[in-house]
Amino acid sequence: MIDLIQNTVDGVMIGSSYGLLALGFTLIFGVMRRLDLAYGPSIMIGGYFGTLLYLHYGAGPFAVAIAVVIGAVIAGIYVERLCFAPMKAGAAIASMVSSFAIWMQLEQAAILVLPRHTYPFPPLATAAPLEFGPFLVRVDHLIMLACALALAAAVHIALYRTRFGLALRAIIGNPVAAHLVGINVRTAVLLAFAGASAVGGAAGFLVLAVDQQVTPMFGMWATLKGLIAMMIGGLGSVPGAVVGGLLLGIVEANSQWYFGPQIRDLVAYVVLFAFLVVRPQGLLGSAPEPAMPPKA
Amino acid sequence: MDDYLIGVLSNIGVISFVALSAYLLLLTGEISFGQQGFFAIGAYAAGIATALWGWSLTTALVWGAAVSGSAALLVGVPTLRLHGLYFAIATLAFAEMVRILFELFRYQISIDGELIGPNGTDGFRNIRYIFDHNIDAFQFLLLIYSLLAATMLAFMLLERSRLGVIFRMIGQDETLAELQGIPVARYRVLAAGIAGMLAGIGGGLYAHLTTYVEPRIFDIMLGVHSLAYGLIGGLGTALGPLLGVLIDIGLLESIRALAGYRMIIFGGLVAMLLIVRPRGLLDEVVVHKIGRGWRRVALWVRRSGLKPRANNARATGGPP
């Protein structure tokens, strides 16, 4: 029982970062109605920015965090300009494949700049874990959870309490109608993409700082975790992304503890597959519409 | 032919099967990130059949195709009502489950004092059929390409058949197809099954080509690549995915001077290509134009009496 609770607590902590990854993902998907496979790799580019700053100038966590976010936003804008903005309406598959091509490109670029397999990343906090009765909680995990919740709240406020958020929700609802009432759709989409990349960058920084290392594989990892959490929580739903991330974290932490890392990954995919088959709208999403029109 | 060229060509041939498998589903309007799962199932099934059970290569390939095809039918049913992104992610989840299950899969038999068979993450070594039976690399290359040619022939016939029209119709507008009285669900499962079989044949050939498979090969990278090949080469004809494989493996992987920059060039090229041609190089329009041009030439040849033909009634027939 103590194990179960401890695992669940750890899972919530890790899951909060999955939730943030899913949040950025779901924003991009909501605005674009297209899947950005290069989402994780652009966060990885941010991670490499941060590592370079740390290796060469000994930058502290705060400066590194800003570098990661800026790097992720720059890479995200590059992806948007190349894979999404110039595509005709209806070319959803082309955008997706194009973002995959850019994924390959970003990964290779990262390997060319820093060719070793892993590089150190500055830790978030090195204090000893806090004890609550029989339970241990890592300090950096707590910081991660707090940052994740704060950011999720900020995204929620930005979407539902600002004029820009209203414009974005109008675009999500119907881009043509949004354009007709005078919203500059292309600019708003670019800004949303940059914002989503910034959220992803923040999530990436938190994960990398907890792991204290960065590898070129991080891009694929971030895309997959964000994707799974987003689909479980419900495509396009902001609270769904957070809940999906937390659920994924809890499931993973427990299956890892009881069955090892391979079964952990297997369980994550089984949960994802089961959700898609039984409840495609996820935990908190609305009933699925044809997310991508069948015409490519 | 030198060994390197044979190796590259064999690779192109084998990967073409997965690309064609993803392409077939694209025809019916579905994006699959998971054809590498059926490729893996075919590779393991065929490899086990020759290395452990002593079957002949032909039976093993048929067996591999049958197992992966049945798996695809089984996955096809529950994912039937999923579309677009939902279908893509469900197939991805399935393929990753397959990969992890092969990481856990151990089935070894002692043959001549040596343990042979799949051994979890260490993979499955010594699928030595082509060495034991003195099949050289060139003969195996011929085998790959004759199977590929047969598959391409089947695709050409498919494009001219009622079944091909139905597949493309479902891909264009599923509701309309349903309203026309087409049992869409049945045809979608059928397409999934055939696509799984194709990937399985490729997997069986792959296992015997490399003599060694491990679960890591069959990750999402292979799946998204095989999807991308069809889109780069073009969705208008089954030659499209082949062209895509040829461009990636044939052109870029083989030019060793590009090593290290391959993905930067490939990624950039693909992204820019897709802006100009969102349905690939050989898209439906190009294929139609080529077909029309071909028919004009054929007509001109007949009119100028260079090549008289008895059956003029079929003069307008040609590649669609």
C-alpha cells in the first residue's frame, strides 16, 4: 500500500510534465487541426540551447530555462513557417509528413552540434528529498509540479480571459468565420504556435533538469509522451491535457515499480489503444469529429 | 554487380513493401503510423519458420504474410470507426505494443548445439537460410524484385479494377461511398488485411536478407518513413512509394559524402517538396497527364500506320 501511494505521488509529479507537454501539443492541434510531429524535436533544440549555455558559460538554472524556452520557440516558428503556414487548406497529411521531415532535420542538427550521446543539464534543486511520514518527495519534483500547475492555469487564463484567447478560440471554432470578423488568422496562428512551443519548452526544461541530462532521443520521447497524454485526456481540451498527463504518469510509475520499464511502456500503449477504441474522445474531450478531413 | 550496389538495391526492394503497404491505406484515406508492426510480425514469423522449424523459404514467406495479414485483420476491426489522427495514433500504439512484445519474446531451440531463436532485446540471430541453401546475394535480389514486380502488377490491376475504384472512393468520401451501397467497413478491413500482408512479405524478405532482426529496428521511425515515402513519391500511382524509397535510400543513403548531413538535406527537401506538391511528385494530376500523353502517342502511332492493330475499339483504353 505504501509503495502504491509513493508510486502514485511520484507519478503525479512526473505526470505534471507530461501534462505540460500535452498542453502545448493540444494548443497546436486545436489551432491547426493538424499534427505537429516536430513538436518534441523543437523542444529538444531548446534543450540543446540550454545545455550549450550551461557547458560554455556555466549558466544557472534560470538562465538555462529562458534559453530552453527561447530555443523551443525559435524552432517552433521555423516548423510553423515551413510545414504549416505555406500548406494549402486540406493538405493535412502533407503538413504532418513535412513536420516529420523537419523532425529528422532537427535531430541531425542537434547531433552535429553536440555529437556525444548524452550531455549534462543543470539540476533544478539538489536538496535532500522531503519526508512526509513514510513517503519521500523530491524537491525538484515539487518545483516541477508547481510550475506545471501554474503554467496550465496561465494557459487557461490566456485562452478564456483575454481578447487574444477569444480570437484563438474563434479560430479553433471556425477559421473562415474568424477571418471574416476581422481576426488576423495567420498572425494569431503563428503566435499560438510560438506560445505552445514556449509551454513545451518549459515542460522540456523541467524534465531535462530533473533528469540532469539531454540526449538527441529527447525529441521523440517528448512527442510520444505529449501525444499519448493528449489523446488520453481528450484531443483539444486544456484540462484534459493536464488530467491525461497525470493519469499517464500515475500508470507509468506504478507499472514501472511492479513490472519494470518494458511493461511500463507496454501498459502506456495498451491504455492509449484501449482509450482510442472504447472512448476516442478521451477523458475530457468532446465527441470526435473527423479531425482530419479524409481528403489529403 | 558489386556487393554494395546489391545491398542497396535489396534494401530498396524490401523497404518498398512497407511503403506500398502504407500507400494502400493512404488510398482508402487512412494514415497508418503502424505498418512497421506488421513488417516485424512477418520478419519474426518467417524467420522462425526457416531457422527453427526448417521450413522452405517459400512456405515461410507465405506463412509470414498470413500471420501478419491476420494480425492486420484483427487490428482492423476495432479501429474501424477511427479516422484521421485517431486511426494514425491507434496504429502507432499497436505497432509499439508489437515492438515491446518482441522485446519480451523468447523462443529458442537448440539446433546443432547452438541456441537459435528470438531472444528478447538481443534480437533474433542466425536466420541463415540463404547461406545454408547457397543462395547468393544476387539471386536473393532477383527474388525480392520478382516479388516486388508481382506486387506492382497487382497494384496496376487493382487501379483498373472495381476494387481499386472502391478503395479510392472510400478515400475521397466515405459517406458518399456508403450511400452508393458500398459496404465500407468490409472494404476497409480488407484493405487493412492486404496492407498487413504486404508488410509481412517485406518483413520475411528482410529477415532473410539481413539474417538478423531485433525489435529496435521496427520503431516509429520506420513507420513514419514508410508513410512519408508514398507522400514524397506521389499518391497517384503505386510507383510513387517506390520513387520515394529510391530517393531516400538510393540517392541519399548511398552517397557517403553526405553522411552526417543526409537528414538535414532530406528533411529540407521533403518539406519544400510538400509545399509545392502536397500529394507528392507523381500525384493524380501528373499520372493523368502522363496517361493522356501516352494515349495520344499511341493514337498517333496507329494513325500513321506504323503499328497497325486489329482491335481499334480499345484505342481509348490506357493507364487511368
